[in-house]
Amino acid sequence: MSPVSEPYDSRFTLPSIDDAPATEAGVILMGLDAGRLLAGVGLARIADEPALVALAVDQARHDALDLDTDALIEAGIARWRSVRPLIEAGQEMTAAGSLRKEWEHTTKRVTATVTGLGPASVACLAACWLRRDDIDEFAEHGRTPEKGSGTHDVLSRVFAD
């Protein structure tokens, strides 16, 4: 009698001991809903740049910083719309067949196509790229920046006076 083999789904394999911690963080990020990912893109824009973090702290100290979720999502949508064409224009990579390998390929693509990103932006944008159909749908129909709100500048909504 031969043993019955169960179907094997490589997406849920345990990480290799050699995998970077950032890869595991990326796997977790890809499990977030579109709104949370876009809010992460909006917040990462601030957190990746030390001068912007200092500005945020100063404005928060003076009660001038509006960091509600809707503002972060709007900032994330604006940022996504501005960098998506750059990422899309990047060099195509072959499908890796493994979620963790896809993550590695995608982070390389994001860093090669969008300059000046810190690690949080790379991670959030890579997760958005891997889930671009959901992200595009949410950005188009879920919530959109108000006309005239100045969200074409990612930080203008977050740092509204």
C-alpha cells in the first residue's frame, strides 16, 4: 500500500534559515488589505526620510499634524499613482514560482525603478506591486483624494495646516 500524498502548496512553506528578515516582513505585508497597504505607503513616505520625520514630530508637537487613516490612505493613493508607471516600466523578471523569490525579485524591481526610497517605502510599494490589481481597484473605487485637496503632493494632505 503506497502512502497517500497530500497536495503541496509552496506558498506556505516555512522560510529558509538563510532568508532575510525583510522577506518575511514582506510576506506579512502582502496579507494586509489594500487600504492598510496604501496607508503604509503614505506613512512610509514620511518615515523613510529623517528630515520629514523631524518635521512630523515638530508639527505633532504643535498639534498641526493630521495623521488619521483616511489622510494616510489618500497620501498612499497619490504616491502609488505617481510611482506605479515607473515600476511598471521596469525590466520584466521571470516568475519565480515561490512567494519569497517573487518578493526578492519585486523589491529589486522597485529599487531599480524608483529612486530615493527607504526600506519602508520599498517594502510597501513591493507589496502593492505584487497585489497591484487589488490596489488599483481600491485606489480607483475605494477612496479617492478629494479634488483640490492638494494630494498631488503626497505630504500636503498629511501636513495640512
